[in-house]
Amino acid sequence: MELRVLRYFLAVAEEGNITWAAQLLRISQPTLSRQLKQLEGELGVTLFERGSHTITLTEEGRLLRERAQTIVSLADKTEFELKQSGNDLSGEIAVGCGEVRGMTLLSQCMAAFREQHPNVRFRVTSTTSDIIQEQIEQGLMDFGLLTDPVDVSQYEFLRTGITEHWSAMVPGNHPLAERESLTPQNLKDVPLLFPVRTPVHNLLLNWFGQYADQGGAQRRVSHAGTYP
């Protein structure tokens, strides 16, 4: 598989239309169609379900899109770093983080670093801890700002000492909306949306204690959200 053809494939997957993708790539539609056919032949699978006006990805196509995004991103990152290697300290540092209080410390550290190394730029991606760890392992991120509980046994790490505070989000007219703090008993009869990440999920169940198997905690919708 050529990197150029993977870029073609990703453009078509994004646009959902070969004509639009060809215009974006500045190549002819027949050329693009031929490249896609050759890619399917090389892989021995059908990547697209072709309709009269649009095309959609098959299951194999969705898998290739996920892998191709990783390959192309890593190739671009490598090319950039190699071009910068002969100069003073420069390049891009890819950082992953969630919407957490630690972002204040991170922004201060980045600003101080940039004062000393103005040719270095940061690319910050807001996502979950699971994705951050996955992309660090793939070489797509350099480091991440993670929130406990998370397994960091295989990483070099340091703790910031910053404490995150949990909040319950309720409508403005909800009986609990005016409370400054909440206990498990306050929430035991309230249906809840729990974070999807297992360690965080278990942390909340431990907090509920004796109420974990009844009321709102029992009626939790565990796949309704994510948390860094």
C-alpha cells in the first residue's frame, strides 16, 4: 500500500463521494476510481458500498480507515521531525488531555517551555485516557495528562498533586440543583449516567458504598458518557 493511495482512500471515506474527493485531491475522477479499485484488488476486499450518488465504507473499509489514519498521521509526524532535526530545538510535541483542572498547570508549563524554545510547537488533543494511552503506545502522542484511576505502571510518570472534583449535572429545576455538596444517599434514587471507563465506573460504585446495588446506582446507564 502506498501512502499516497491511503490519503486518496481517506479523502473518499471523509467525503462519501468520489467526485467531491477527486476535486479536493485535484485529480481526475477516473484516476481516483482506478486507484481505489487497485487498492481493493491489492487487499482482496471490498472497501466501499457504491450507490448512485454516494459511497459508504464496508466493515473492512472502516477497519482500513482506522489503520490508515494512524499510518498517515505517524508518517506526517516523522517527516516533520526529520526536517527539523538539523536545526535548534524545534518540532511538535503532541499532548493528550481531558477537560480537567490540570490543564491550567499544563498551559503554564507549555508557555514557559516556549519562552526558552520558541521553535517548538504543541498540538493538544482533548480525549479520554484510554485513547491517550493507545496513541502514546502508537507513537502518535508524546505524553498525556491523565486523571486517576488509570494504570500507569508501564509509563514514566509524575503526579501533579492536583485534585479533581466530581460534580453531578442536573437540570436547573431539579431538587438537587441548589445543593453545594452531595452524598450517596442524595443520589440513591436518581437514575444516573455513569462514565464508560471501567476504572472510573468502579471508583464511583465504591463511593456509593452500601447504595451501589440499589436505586440510582443500580439503574445507571454505563455507556452514556466518557471521562478523562
